[in-house]
Amino acid sequence: MAIPFNRNFTAQEQDKALQSKLMVELPGILNWALKGCLEWQQEGLNPPSVIEEQVAEYKSSMDSISQFLRDECEVQPDCSYSASQFYSAYRNWSLTVGKNPKTSAAFKRAMESNLSVYQKRTSSGNCWVAIQPCFINV
């Protein structure tokens, strides 16, 4: 789990005796940790929304398909684009930005999880409807 810690301490704010102070409090810290462990076992982990948002942002940034769809594509209800060419565009983009492209099956699953687009079969093959790479002129 990622925990944001966006606070920096100046030299004047640093407590040079913190380790000694914490050692005195060690029994209480252990009791607090044990209580938290029991609560976790009974209720599960309920992270605050800031943690959930940061984890989602991290996963999205690490997910090359989501990043490609978000940054390099546009949703337009009246367009369609060849499924194989769409995957090729994603694959080329991934290689260009230094990411390892996911498989075509993973790409299709990611596309299918997007509720605003769908795939259909045409006489010239499968195509994605309502989405296209941004660099295409309609």
C-alpha cells in the first residue's frame, strides 16, 4: 500500500532525541500495533480515500493500455477503427514511450471493460466503435 508522506522537515523541526523518546513509549506503541492488528483481522483493511486515490493513480500510470486510451485516443460515437490497426497503434506507442506492450488479448479485455466503446464485426474484419487514436483524421 502506498502511503503519501508529503511533509519535509527543516533541520530546526527535526527532533534529534526522537529515537530515545520512542524507546520510552515502546510498550504503548506495541499495544497500539497489536490493537490495530486485531481490528484489521476482524474488520479488514479500510484505507482512507486519499490512499485509494493514490493507489488507483499509480496503477493507472503503470497500466500502459489505460495510459494509451487516456492520452492518445478520443471517444467519438460516430467513428470506428480497425481492431488490428488499433492494437498496432497501441503497440507502436508503447514501444515509442519505452513501455512493454501488453498482449492483444489483454488489450481487447481492457477495451471491453470500457463501457463507452464496443467491438463489431464488419466485412473487412473486427473494428472498435466509438473510439479511435487521436492521430487519425476523420
